[in-house]
Amino acid sequence: MSSIADRSSIPAWFERRFDFAFPVSLLPNLRMRLHGTPARLEEVLRGVSREALVRKPEGKWSAQEQAGHLLQLEPLWLARVHDYARDSVNLTPTDLANAATDLADYNSWPLEEILAGFRSARMALFDAVEALDPALAAHTLPHPRLKTPFRLVDHLFFVAEHDDHHLAHIWELLHRKPQP
């Protein structure tokens, strides 16, 4: 019998579809998901050998590169929060090829530097969200890739789902049994 750990079962991020039919009142829950991601990331990487952290199965990102990618995107998430505060025309676009993550060579970084950088950047995002008028949670701006209106609360859900997507990849990379 095959277990979920025997194969990758995580759909590609760009294949994900989102349903934002939840109420704005979930804002406090989403803030707490975002606040807890650094601790969850640290927990999943704690005590893992360097060899396991930087292993690149099939040439894809290693667990450490996945963590670096989370760090890499924090400025984007923060810029988008500022987009809501400024009532911008659109949300800030991203590099869909993730070239910055590839160029950063996160496998050469000390893991503690990635984790500390992510924690610091995420707390800046959390603080920026906390400082906003709660009425902005329902404000919408067009998402550049999905071409759909995003409430601020949708953006925060999107970020939390992105975090979980990469945490799941990290978990699989570190705990998946090799294929025979």
C-alpha cells in the first residue's frame, strides 16, 4: 500500500484555484496563520542535516531553497499590503519565473540567516497589517496574475496558502521515502 509520503501529492502553485467566498471576519484567523509561519518553518527544519536541507531531487528546489523562497517573497506581500493602504490601481506584480529565488543561491546561505530574515520580514508584514484600518480588509484591488478582484483579506489568505504550500513541499522533501 502506497502512502502519501511515497509520492509528491502537492499540486503546482500556479495550478491552484482559489475561492474567496469566506467572510471578512476571518481576518483575525488569517493574521494568526501569518504570524505563526516562522515558528512552523523553524520547527520543520530544526535538527535537519545540511545534506538533507540542500538536496535537490530532480533538480527542483531543495528544502532550504523553499525556505529561501518564502523569505524572497516577503517584500512582495508587504508591497501589496501597502497597495491597499494607498488605494493603488492594481496589486504589485511579481516575477512569475521566480528568477530572484534561483539567483539568490539559498543553498549557500546559513539556514539561521534565512530563518531570521524570514521571521523579521514576516513580523514587518504582520505589523503593517495590524496598523491598517480594519475597514480595509474588504477593500478590493485586481490581482495581476489571477485577473480577479482581491480583498485585503483574500490577499492574506493567498499568502497563508502560499506559506502552507511551501511548508508542505519542505515536509515532503525531508520525509518522503525514496522511490524504488
